[in-house]
Amino acid sequence: MTKKRKNFVVTAVILAFMVVSMVPGQALAGNYGTSLLKYGSRGQAVYDLQQDLTALGFNTYGIDGIFGPKTQNAVIAFQKSKWLAVDGIVGNQTKAALYNSLGAKRTYTLKLGDSLSGVAAKYGVSLNDLMQANGLSSCILNPGVVLVIPAPANIGARNPEMADWWTVVNKAFPRKTQATVTDIDTGITFNIYRYGGSNHADVEPVTAADTAKMKQAYGGQWSWNRRAVIVNVNGRVFAGSMNGMPHGGQDIYNNNFDGQFCIHFLNSRTHGTNRVDAAHQAAVYKAGNYKY
């Protein structure tokens, strides 16, 4: 083979490799390990992360196993899309959201010298969960057996912040901004807009669809009853309590909600009495024990 021909072949191989590396792969639900993945991390876990983020539409602009600025930007974009804490770090909460988004089964083919306990540790799952996922009654298996790897139990499950209204929430959730409310007893979620309020947050449903969801949480009838909720404000999730009775002023007039409603947080007070409302605080504490 001539030198010119050799150079052509080498160049073609390199170009082919580059094209394959840049094509978004199939969502794999890879093994992200048990450690935090962040700027500067390297290895197979980062490679899997990049491939899965790209497959989900969050392009890392290269799948090389190096957690650089473009991978960090992709992680931040993913976290924002899932209302997670936005820090560019792949911890338990972000890993759980990735597993749920991918909806794919992870598998592992046993090799000579592998043990079930070792595979469980490798993927950050319990031995019992691994055995149950595969219907196993014995830990003794032959090489070549393909195991289904379950998602780690309760990975990412955490409690909302029991944050003080006066020093934290009032500043984190300023007037004229939006947030997302989840009623913990029904799981119904809707969007809100902070109209005003000083002792607590006076808020409105953003759209008519949000009003319909809120009314559904109340069983179809507006009420002053307190309900435990979690409130997601730009990725920070706070324990709260809402009532469901339209009253007072409003900024939004096309949401089928005549007025505003109240959301209380830890140590907040009513506007009428300037006192802490025991029923609201009980609901706040109930929300604080909720795992999401």
C-alpha cells in the first residue's frame, strides 16, 4: 500500500470514529455509580451520563468520559427541566430523575469471577433488590447470565425544606414570580403566581387549567381547609400549607379564579390577626415529613 493510500485510510478511520462519537446514542440508563459526578470527573460513569443526556436531548457535544463545561451545561439544563436543585452536579436526586426519564432497563452480563454482591455494589443497589428484580433464590450463578439492574431504592428521596418564612422563603419567592405547588395527599401539581402578601404568600393559579387542578385537589369545592403542600421555587422545595378559598385582589383575570389564596410557611402569620395559625403550621409540618 502506498504512503498516500495509508494516509487516506487512517484519515477515514479517524473521521468515522468522530462521526460515531458525535451521534446521540440510545438511552441506556447507564451506571452512574454511587459518587457525585461534577466538573472535572472522569471515567465510565461520566461516559454513560453523557450518552444518556444526549439521548434525552441535552447535548453534551461529545461523549468522551470527561465532565467539562458542556457536560455541566447539559446537566443544568436537565435539572431545570425537572425542577431539581440547579447546581450542575449529578447527585442522587439527578440520577433518580435520569433513571425515570430514560425508562430503560439496565442489564449486566455476569463474567467469570463476578459475585452478585459485587454487582450490587457496582450499581449502588442492595443485594436483596437485585435478587428480587431477577427472581433469584440463590447467589450462585454461572458466567453469561444477564441480570436486570433495578433502580436504586429511594434514590434521591428527600424532604422539603422546613424554611422560615421571614428569613428564607419570603426572599426566595419574591412577588410577581411563579412557582409550582404539589398537594401531598392527592399528588396534584399546579402552577402559581405570587400576587403579594407580607405575613405569608398571597398567590393565584397561573391559568384556568391550574385552577381546575387546584379545585380537583379540594374535591371540587373551594374551602378554607388547610392542605399540606410542597412549593417548588426555582428548584428549591419548601414545606407549606394552603387554603382553597378565593378572596382579595388579583393580577390575573383569565384563570377562572376570582381573587387570590394563601400559602403559609414555617412561622408565617395571618394578615387579619398577625398571629401564627396553628392549623397552617400543622400542615406545614406534615408537608415537611413528605418524601419526594
